Amino acid sequence: MSTFFDFLTVACFVCVAMAFFMLTERDSRTLLLLLVSGVAFAIANQLGNAGWTVLGLALVVAGVAYAGFVIKRGYGGMPR
């Protein structure tokens, strides 16, 4: 881990993983939905490291927003 995008995307992934364990019922459906955010962070890391900074940051924001939406809506998670 040597670049800004390495630290940013790993930190976002760790936050999403912690939110999964703390704020959901830990079921398979929610995990699969949050996998989309993990893939977005991986692609954002590769794009950011390749010099596509704006697109990388946009994917990070989109991944965080999607994870927040999945956790807030409680898909497969705790009843609201």
C-alpha cells in the first residue's frame, strides 16, 4: 500500500465490512449486495492508480453511497 487510492479504498472496504457486522443480521443476501461495493472499490483503486483520479473518486463515492443505501434499507437485515 503506497498510494492514496490504496489507503482510501482499503479504508472504505473495512468500513463497509464493519457496518455489515455491526448493523445487519449478517445474512447472505446483504453480503452479496455489499459485494458490489467491494468490486467498485477494487476497480476504483485500479483506476486511481492508473491516473484516472476523477473516475476513481467517483467510483469510491458511488460504492459508499450504494453500501449506505443497502444497509439503511435493511435488505435482508434487521427489521426496521
